Amino acid sequence: MIRNYLNVAVRNLRAGGWYTALNIGGLAVVLAVSLLLFWWVRNELSFDRFHTHTDRIYQINTHFGKGEDEYTSTSTPGPIAVSALREVPEIENAVRIGDYPSATFRVNNQTFTEKGNLAYTDSNFIEIFDGFKVIFGNKNALFPAPNSVVLSEKLAHKFFGTADAIGKSFVSVESNATFTVSAILKDAPYNSSFRRDMYVNLAVLKSLDPQKGGRRSVDDNWDDYSFTTYVKLGANTVPTKVEGKLTAIQGRAHRDATNPSDFVLQPLSEIHLYPVEGNESASKQVGMMGAVALLLLSIGCINYVNLTTARATRRSKEIGIRKVVGAGSRQLAMQLLVESLLTLSLSMFLSVGLLQGIIPFYVSITGESGHFSLFDLHTWQILLGALAFCFVLAGLYPAFLISGYNPIQALKGRSSKAGGALLRKSLVVAQFALANMLIVGTFVIGSQMRFIRDRDPGFDREHTFTFVGRNFTPQFKQALRAESSILAVSTATDTPVNVLTGTVSTDWDGKARDRTIIMAQLSVDQDFIPNFKLRLIAGRNFRGDKTDSTSIILNETAVKQTGIRDPIGKRFKLDGTEGVIIGVVKDFNITSIREPIMPLVIYSHPNQNYRVHVHTTAQLAPVALAKAERLWKQYIPGYPFEYAFLDADYNALYRTEEKTSQLFNFFAGIAIVISCLGLLGLTSFTTEQRTKEIGIRKVLGATVLNITTLLSKDFMKLVVISIVIASPIAWIVMDHWLKDFAYKVEIQWWTFLLAGLLALTTALITICFQSVKAAMVNPVQSISSE
């Protein structure tokens, strides 16, 4: 019986011609795109879940202040891990991870500069994060000596040309410390929050010279917030109970603290999508892309239903004859279900092939690598889940609708029911509503991205490149300034694009004892403010003399939040040093515009400034870079010259939104194409039903334009209804997305008008194609058709 069903199904698919091609091709396209999205969403949701006890691993976050001064940070004091293990029985294990600054290493006769991929950690790191695989070395003795380091496969290959580098040594150029490789980790998977290539034994901090980064009191200094701390709780432990004990420990150690804080635990599985600063853009992007995948699948299924029911009239006599000779509705439904399953299976196989072609395009947009393997169990879960979704939505309804035809009516060719026609029209409305929502999303996201690119951040970032100037000297600065291609040079501890350093150690006259404000802090030289064209609205700039060491400049937000009136000349204490406010600078964006501008304290300790900013012009930039590199080799030999333009750093802050914008453009285009295929199917169905009517109207004098208008107007009404339904829903969704930005565009009414016109125009072209084709048929042929 099944073999017979398959034979009939194959015969009907072959007879379907272009309908079959549209069905299989349309489904294959939406399945390929949707599978890619579901694959990405699953990866995002699986972050950090590959460790054995992920559900019991928590990140300790530090919560400061209250009210408008409330702030939560991932930074914790070094001693909390040691004290937690000693005093909190519910904690089975605790480990610290601290950023190792960018560094240059000498390996044999080569030098390598590594940045952003280095960390300090405790020797029990692998006990908590056991999902990382030790491929060489002893995982039970990860750091056998204070100078031990663990490398990733990738870095071991880079340094030594082989993954098996156990026992080999290299030297840190900055600290002159010698490190010995004690273990090699398999490269961290994509869905890991810890993709470091080098882990340095935290114990080395106790042996290094303080002037070279050493911190001998790392286990005792409660003011050293340089680490992120993770704990593994015992089974069935209540996290809030542990939070209270951790806060009490700090309270006993810090009785006289002027900046009181408490600790909160965050599950490891949440830290990727729900960062502590409250920015939900990552989680919203995952939800949005998951919704887009479902929308595209729904559009594809609606398209399948419309095309299948459009062909129903051609099969009405077949159904009628089968029923007359004894076929039951269940048998007919089974036959049609087998056809649907065969169509879906062919679409699925084709979609896998299309997916391999889409992945390079996806990687070029997102910058995320990955391999969609058919040998991965999770891949099959996604494939079968999508197939089941499509089968339920697109297979069951056509099968039971067509198998339920009255045999006498079917033999007469009158198989269509009013309810079926209403449902088909409703599906077209739903299909175009979904597509229109994607179009609106594309326009709004594009407008926000243009706003980001064009908005004045409050400083001049044009044609400015920056580099880390180790041992940067006044002579080097003067040599740079002497070059005609270089307009200006300044130094600071960070770039103005993204100030990463902050402090809670501040005091001023009138500050309440229990008040805590997190302030960004930036050390600059006297050239920084004029070079970046920052606007001083009160007071003066630094002078470049000894008085600068106790001089403070605040931004407008800092003055407002501290409540200091007439701040010039007032006392301000920063990190234990008494100073005087000499100026107030107009607010400028020091982080992403997703966040409100933070209070900023600017001071001048040029000996701390390791970041050099060089200003030039578009035409002179190549010459300026060449001159800067030549002088670098003269003044700082032995270090590679690495630079970045501030425009590139600024754009990197919005890479997530840029990816979302590009992907939305692609998905909206797919949605419109598939929606038009569905409309094409319904138009074809209608023209087939009205073939004789069209012929009679032409005999009576109707023109092609008259007939095209007659056939088009009903469908255009459906598209207009879809636009009316989609517009308020799209507004709600995009307004929610824009709430992640402190500074954003307003959603304009013309956005919906433009999206609607695009949908209408595309739909009209599709309808007219089929309508004109029907209207141009010889009326004699139309009237005599059966």
C-alpha cells in the first residue's frame, strides 16, 4: 500500500510541472534560511552549557549603590574567592579569572604581541570548567609551578609550530618573566564565554615586581577589584543564601568601607545573553532571530498550502473517481499526506545543499564561523523539528481538505468551498502581514544604524589612529609631532571611543557617607582635550606642569550626579589622592550609545598613559602611518607596531546591530519572494476558476486592462488589509528593540507607508503577471475549456 502511495505521489509530482518546482523550491529556500537561524539560535542558547555542572556554576557580581547610583559589575575583590572557600560550606569550589594586559612575548628569536586573549587564573580552573579538554599535560596539576602557563592548541602552534609544547619556555618582554608551558587545552568551542589562548598562573602575581604588574597582596587586598570570580555550589544550594554569606564576609573585612557593596550570583548559563550592565541586545537579537525563523517557516508553509489548494481543481475529477470506485477519505488523506511528506523531504534535502551555499554569505556578514554537519545529533534535531513543523502546518490541512470533497461535486469540477476560499485569502493576509513586518524592521534598523554612524559623539574621531606606546617618551612624542603628515599627538589611558576604566573611590565636599557612584576615569595629557576638540564649558585645560598631578576635570554628567555647585576650585578626591576641580568638559560618548553617558573624571598622570593617538588627514594617513612605524622602530625596538583607526573601533561597538541590519535585509527579501509565490498560486487558482467568465467578458468587449483590474482588485484588498494589521504590531516590536539605546531615532509614519508601498508594488507586479497572462488567452479557447 505504501509503495502504491509513493508511486502515485511521484507521478503527481512529475505532472505538477512548475507548481511542483515552486512548491519544492520555495520550501527549500525558507527551510535553508530558517535552519541556519535555528542553528545559530541554538548555539547562542547553548553558551557555557558543555561543562559537567553548569547548573551549579555561578558568577559573583558586585552590586554598588542604590537608586540612581545603582550599579552592578562583574569585577570582584581578589580575596572573595579565598574567603568563600574557607567560610561558606555551600561553596564546593571557587576560581578567579583576571585580565592579563596585552603583552609581547619572545619565543626563541621571534616576538609575538598578544592582546585580548590572555588571563590570570587559579590552579583549580579546570576543576570547575571541566568542559575544556586538556590534550597535553596533567589536568590534576594544571600549574605545577608559579611561572606555569596553559596554552590553547592555536597559540601553541603559533609559538612553537606544534601543539605538543609541554616544558617549552618563552619570555614576557615587559616583565622579563620566563613562563613554562605546563598544559595544552583544546581550542575553546564557539559557544564558550572563555575563549582565551593563554592562562597564566595567578600565583605569578605574588612574585612579580609591583612596577611590572605584580600584586603580592592579591589574596588580602579587598580594594583590588581586578578579577571575575566563579563559584561551584553544592547540590540543592539556594543561591540567595550564599549571596548573604558572601556579603557578610566582605562586611567583616571592610567595616570602614566608604563604598559599601553586596554580592549577587548569576548563573553561568546566563552571562552570555544577560550581561550585568542590563544591556539586553544579545538576548533580544536571539529572540528576534528565532521569531524571524518561525515567520519565514510560516510564510513558506502558507505558500505551500496556497499552491496545493490552487491545484485542487485540477485533481477534483481524480478525487471524485477514486471515491466513486470505493476509496475512503482516510485512504485519500493518506495518499495526499504521503505526497506532502515526499515534497517536504525533497525540499529538506535541497535545503541542506542550499545551506552550504548560504553559510559563506552568513559568515561574511556575521564574522562567525561554524560548520553545519549532518553527523551532529543537534543538526538532526533541528532538521526533524523543522520538518515536523512544516508537515503539521502545510501537510495536514490540504490533505484533509481535498480528501473531503463531495464526489459528485468533484466530478462536476465544483470542489471548492466558500470556507476554503476564505481560509486561502486569510493565509495570504497573514503571509503579507509577516513579510511587511520584516520590511518595517529593515527600515527601522537601517535608520538607527545611520543615526549611529552620523551622530556626533562629542569628539573628533576622523582620521585618527591609535597604538599602545610601551615606554613612550616625550622625545618620541616630539619626533611624531615634527612630521609634516601628522597634525597632532596626544596620550591617554584609553581611547575616547570606549573608556574601560572606572572607579568608586571618589570623595567631595557634601558627599553622603553611604553613597556610591561608579565613575569612568581617564588619564590624559595636556594635548588630549584640544586635539579631540572636546568643549570646555567651565574652567581650563591641563597645563603640562606639576600642578596637573592634583588637577581634576569632570564631565557634565559627573557634576550633575555629584551635585557640586560652582565646581571650579572645589575639592575632589580620586583613588586616595586629594585634588582640585579645574574644569568641566561637555559630555561626550565614552561607550556605546546604547548606554547613557557615564560620569567621567579626567586627570593627568602622563606616566600612566600607554595609549597614543595620532591625528592626520585622509590623504596623509598612509604617510603618517609609515612615519609612525619608522619612529616606533627607532624609539621602541623589539616590539611589533600595531595600530587601529578610531573609526573602526567606533564601528566595532555596533557590530551586533550592523549584523542584525544586514540579516534583516536578506530575510525581508526572502519573505517578499516567497509571499509573492503564494500570491501567484492563489492568482492562478482564481483565474482557473474564472476561465469561462474571462472568455465571455472578452467576447462582450472587455479589454486586457479591464480583466486585469477585475482579477487584481480583490487581491490588492488582501494586501492592504495585511499592511493595516502588520503596521501596529511592527511598531510595538521595533519600539521595544529601540529601548536598548539611550539615544535613538523616532519611528516615523512614512516608514510604514514606504514598507506598505513596497509590498503593494511587489504584489501588484505578481498579480498582473498572472492576470495579464489569463486575459490574453483566446476567448474561444477559454469558453471551450473543461
